[in-house]
Amino acid sequence: MRRLLVLAACMTAGTVFAVDAPPEGKRIYDRVCVSCHGNDLSDAPQLKQPAMWTARLAKGRDALHHNALNGFVGATGEEMPPRGGQPELTDAEVKAAVDYMISTFNTTRTTP
Ligand code: HEC
């Protein structure tokens, strides 16, 4: 029921994603991804700054999964290493971390 409400809230707000972030996503983010995406020293898009993600979110969740798994160099010229530089992470773990990241924008974003 709660999930339905969240979904409905997302649809009402016109957000692109309705993501159910699995709990291991946060665990992996906190262990691996935070070193670049959660410190202001890195040029990586910061989780605390949703505006840095607007164009990235517009690519869709599959594209973000793909780029997190395979690595990505975009407009900033900075490198997102494949699997955050941790080759032992499984596909499911990397995707869960991406989903966790996306889910933080759904709850903090104020504009659609
Ligand atoms: C060594 C630093 C570093 C680590 C660790 C890291 N990232 Fe990144 N990530 C980056 C940088 C830099 C970019 C931006 C690349 C660009 O746009 O040029 C990025 C971009 C991304 C993007 C957006 C890709 C796109 O298509 O715009 C996603 C999603 C992402 N990272 C997920 C993750 C996840 C999940 C983890 C942990 C498993 C992780 N990152 C760990 C540096 C890092």
C-alpha cells in the first residue's frame, strides 16, 4: 500500500522515475560511490546537488545503469570508472547503488 502511495505521489509530481531502491543500494553507495559523489572535492556530480543531475536523469534509468556499469566520460571530461572502480561489485549491486542515488532526488527535488 505504501508503495502504491509513493508511486502515486511520484506520478502526481510528474517525475521521470518511480524507483524502489533496494536497501543494499545505500550500503554500496556509502562504501564505494560516496568517495566521489558525496564529497565536494571531486568533480563528480554531487548527490547533495540535484541540479547537477537534471540532464543525467533525463537520459533514463537504463542509461545511468549502463554508464555506471561500463564507465562514462561526459561533458565534464571527468571519468566515472566502471563499477565505481570496484570490479568485484555485481551488476545488481551497481544498479542498486544507482537506484539509491536516483531515489534521493525523488524525495529532495522540488521541481518536476
Ligand atoms: C573515482 C570517482 C567516482 C566513483 C568512486 C564513482 N563515481 Fe560515478 N561518476 C564520477 C564522475 C567524475 C562522473 C561524471 C562523469 C562525466 O559526466 O564526465 C560520474 C557519473 C556517474 C553517473 C552519471 C552517469 C551519466 O550517464 O551521466 C552515475 C549514475 C554514477 N556516476 C554512479 C556511480 C555509482 C553507482 C558509483 C558507486 C558504485 C559511482 N558512481 C562511483 C566519479 C565517480
